[in-house]
Amino acid sequence: SARGGPGRFAGCRRERSVLRVIHAYMHRASAVARLLSFGLRAHRQSVVTTTMPSSPPWAAARAMSSAPWTARSPFAAFGSLSSRRISSVDGRCPELRPARRANRTWRPSPNRRLATAPRDYFGRDDTRIGSVVGYCARDGRPVLAVVTAPALRRRIPVLTHDGAVDAVELKSVEFAAPRGMGSAIDDDPGVDPIPQSAAPAPGGASDASRRLAAVHAYATRLTHEDEGSSATDEDESPLAERAWRRALAAGCVPDHPSSTAVPSAAAPMDVASLAAHVFHGDEEPALCESSVSIATEANVGLDLVRCYAAHVLVSGEPGRFRRHGKGRFSPRTAREVESFAADAASQAAADSEREAAWARVGEAINAPPGSKPPPSHFLDGTVTQLRVEALEAYALGDGNRTSAQRAAAIDFLSRFGAKIGERSAMDTLVALGRWRGYEELSFARRDVPTAFPSDALAHAAAIEAEAPPDVDCEIRKDLTRLRCYAIDGEGTVEVDDAVSAEALPGGKIRVWVHVADATRWVGLGTPLEAEAESRGASGYHPRGVLPMFPLPVAARLMSLTPGEPKCAVSVTAVIDERGATEEYWVGTSTIRVTRAATEGEVIKMLAEEPGRHEGLELLVEAARRRRELR
């Protein structure tokens, strides 16, 4: 091992055998070194005599232990033979160990307190073969089982009450009955009890499971009957409450908040003491008789039936009993019970509110396409908004989300049975009505705003309720006499421009272009002006529009609605017969749109109704002249 280490021989069986021989000789060399240091010969009789405390060689060794190591060791001159490894391999003779260096001070191990502290869970001594243990399965249901083999690596093999073979960790054991299952005659003083370490005999596993199943069914039935009891009278109160009151009285803890005594926590009590309070002989005669009958029918010990039933009953009442280690419980004070009930009620209300929020989200997802809520429906400032925003961040991909948002989005998708992925998150947002398709994902990735801030919406509502004064009313030109045409796409909600034309003497044409005057409604330094400056213009995509102003302002106040006088900024120019521009003018005006049409409708109007739309015909002629001039 000095040349290549012990791992060098790990690949061959022969080398492993060599290692075992080397270790055996090392132990033998250690024993020979001890015998020689005692002044004895290295033979079997010497080994036998040295193990007897009353023998003279051992007394001599005790006397030699006070001498320095160099005086009592014949191998002191050879450092390789008198090393610590050879002289004290097994550590059984501390007198033979080399003296500690003077500059080394002894300090207790910081882990010694943890190693020597009593465990707060059941250990191997509490769960021997034949002991009955109780624990909770993964789904939370209680399980009663009997230990069938010693613990291995802190896991004990058990046979459960439903006949299954399981291995439970020691730290998961919540109930332990060291006496085992026992029998119905264990309480008879004339009959010898069953040994405590009796395990299920071979071939008797089904009988043990049947006996445990009867005990478990009795404890479960007792708990369910107690949960179904709703009487308010003290004599007819639930069994857990009656046991709690008896435990309070036994622990000398005041059970009423108005008591003058100072409430204090009772000392933890084991399951046997709890069983005595639950199965009280004077106050619970019917319960005691039923437990005796169950113990007789199942052929188990009465202590097992009562202790396990009390454990299951008390474990389901965390508001009245506080759990301690090793299956011990202590009754809470009346103040603690009231506080626990208030906390449970508030938690139940919060859970109900959370489930209602999830239900609203589910209704929005399952709603038909035409009945989806608006995109701002879930922006209500509650936790639902945070979940939707986390789902949006998850759909945007890496670099746009935090770890907390990723976890929240995965929980969101898992709750509704969706696949975990960015595409699934986008589909869920579309089903929720928050997004309308892939363009929403592009907007979000490029930070294109799709909603207006609250201050801009408030300013828009104020403008709609009360129109601001027109600062250009004195210089605004009245052009309502012109026949104006608004030519836009189909489904346009905000008409922002119109055109008109009129004939002048000498074959000249005056062309007008009118644009909606946004400054009539939006002043400098207002929230709407700042938002419009950041957007720049309205954006159109296949499924809708991203307006520069909120729709109440853009579609009603600013829009050039046909038949209504609207404020605009007009530009005019005179086109001569050659197509050149002679004069122009720009200024504010008031116009009235005569008709709004699409490009296809305008072409059809010119073809089917010649001479009726003079303004459109003049615009076509002006366009022809400008094209020929170029």
C-alpha cells in the first residue's frame, strides 16, 4: 500500500486475498508487541493470561503503565515498530499509546453533544423484532405494522395491517408498542404473557395481518365517529375534546381563559397515559367495553388496542395536542386552542380564496373563443396577476424570467394539466385571453407596450368627460363646405386622415389633405402626451391594432367620424395643368367627412357612378398630372 495504495489490488481476487493476509499479520504484530512490552513470551498461554484482570502479568502491566514509553517498550529504538499504528491498532490498551505532545491541548468534540443527546425519535431499542409500530404512508394514511427483522441501515422490515411487506425508516415511526401484539390473555395474572420479542411465526403472516387489521379498523372507526360528532353539550362533545379536558385536569393546566391561574404547558405524556385519559373507566364505560371486545376478537393485547386508538385519535387533533418526540403528546392550553382555531379559520379562508381565484382562471381557459375576458381582466393587483405575469415571463424564454417566475409558471401549467414548456405557456395565455397569438409574444420580447398605464387611462377618462378648451379656436379655418372622403382599410376604428379637392379657374386643381388634430385634446406635459411620444404611432398587426392613444380618445374624440365636425390639421396645394405646385397652405381647420370607404369601394364608385363624385375625379386627375411631371 505504500507503493501503490490499497486501490492498486482492488481489481484481482488474488490481490484482495493478499491484502487480507497483510491485515491479519498487522494485528498479530500488534499483539506480539504488547506481549513483549509486558515481558512475556508470544504464545497462546500468554495471550490467555493477559486477558485475566487478576493475573500477575496484568498487574505488572498496570505498574509499568506509569513508566515512560521508552522504558517499557522493547521496540522504542525502532521508530517503524513502535509506531502508533502497530502499538495501538484496536485502541483497547490506552496505556500503550505514545504520549501526546506537550503543545497539544485536549478539546472536547463539538459533535459529542449531538452524539450523546437523547434521540427524539424511536430507535432500534424501541423497535425490536415483534414490536408493533405505526407510521404514516406517503399518502398520509396511518399504517399499523409488526417488525419482522432487525433494523438495517436505519430501516426496519415490517408487515403491515393490509398484508404488505414494507421497510420503514426509524425516523418515520410515530408509534411503538414494545410488548408486541400480545393476546387477549395477557392481562390475566394467572397466565404467562407472550414474550415481548415474539415475531410472527413462519406461515403466520396472514394471521398477524388479520389481527393488526382489526386493531387498525377500530382506531380508524373511532376517529371517524369522533369527527362526525357535532354536539355542543359538554357531555356529548367529541371524544378528543373530552380526552383533552381530562388531560388538562391531570396536568394542572387552566382550561379557561378567565382563570386567575397563569396558563402553562403540561409536561409531555406517553401514549399509555393518553390512552388512560381517552379510555377513562368511570367516564367512558361503553368505550372501554368496546376496546375489550376488539382485543378479545382480534386476540391482541388490550394495551395495544387502546394505545394505538389513542395515538390515532390524538394525532388527528393538532389543535388540542402538541406532538413531541417518541410518540409523546402534551395538551395545549385553552388560549393556545383558541389561537390555533383562529389561525386555522384564517388559513381556511385564504385557501378558499385561492381556490376561487384558480377557479376563475379555469373558467377563462375553458371559455369559448368569443367569450374570453379582456386582456386586462387579471390585472387586478392580486396574486393572480403575479401568476399570469410569471407565466408571461416563462413564455418569453431564458433571460426574461427569474427562477421564482419559472417555478410559479411550472406550478401554473401543472395545475391545469398542461405540458411544461414555453410553447405550452404561450398556448395557455392565448386560451386565457391574455394573448391573441404569436404577435403578442413578439411584442413582449421587444418590449412593445400593449396596455396603457393607469395615469394615462385616467387622463383619457377626464378628457372624455369634459373637453379641454381649444387653444386654436380663433385661427382654426372652417372647411366643412368641402366634400371630404376618408379612405382606410376595412374594420378601421380610428379614422385619422381624409382627402378632398376642388376645381379652380384655368384648369387648376386645389388638393386638400386633412389629418386629425391630436393637439386639440392632448396638451404638452400630460400623461397622454408622454405615452404618445414613447409609442410614436399606432401599430397594426394581423389581429388588431396597438393605438398611440387609448381607444376612448382615439376612436371617438380624435377620429374623423363621418357626418360630425372634427378638428384637423389641413394641408393644401394648387396643381396647375402641367402638374407643378403653385401655392400651399398648412393650418388648423374644422372639417366634416362626407363618406368613409375602402380603396376597393372608391374604385367601384368611380367606375359605376361617373360624374357623381367630383372630388374623387379631381384627385385622380391631379395624381395623373404629377405622375406625368415626374
